[in-house]
Amino acid sequence: MARDGHALSGPAGGPPWGHVFSIDRLARNLQDLLRLLGQLTDKGVTVQFIESQVPADVLLALRELGIHVLPVHDSVIVGRSNKGKAREVMLSCLLRGTGVPGILGVVRE
């Protein structure tokens, strides 16, 4: 493609994708897009940090209660006698960490 002023042109001097394309306009649009993505990325990192803190808080709280726990992804494995307390602790940590009440279920008895 040849550059003609600030516009790209396709074969035989026609526009490359059926329209005239300004390099300056593309650069401005990309800068705007990158600023927006930067803002979203910052928010994403913040959410990921909060999400990582909730399970850590759960593990620490259960340890303080003397409950043996095995973390598995977004859940924990505890003895049957501790499932109610573990559920209570998980809901409490989720609410404290996010400000949002959670919904939890027991996968296996």
C-alpha cells in the first residue's frame, strides 16, 4: 500500500478497505483505546487482588479456630464436623472483603 498524504491507499490507488483511512485519526483512536484499556486493566488487577485476599482470609480464620483445611481453587475441604463453621467463615470473609453477601453450598457430605 502506498501512502498518499495522511491516507493509505490500496491497489490501483483505491482505498485499502473500501474507505479512506487517516493515519492520524487511527493514532488518536488507538491512544484513546489504550487509555481505556489501561483504566480497565487497573480495575481488573484490583478485583483480582480482592479475590485473592478472600480465600487467604478464610484459611487464616479457619487456622485460628484450629480447623484443618485444604484449599482447592475457590473452595476448601474440611472435616464433616467443621463444614458448618467453614461455611460461616467463608461467608463472613466474603462479605467483609467485598461488601457483597455470598451464596455457598456444600458439594459433598
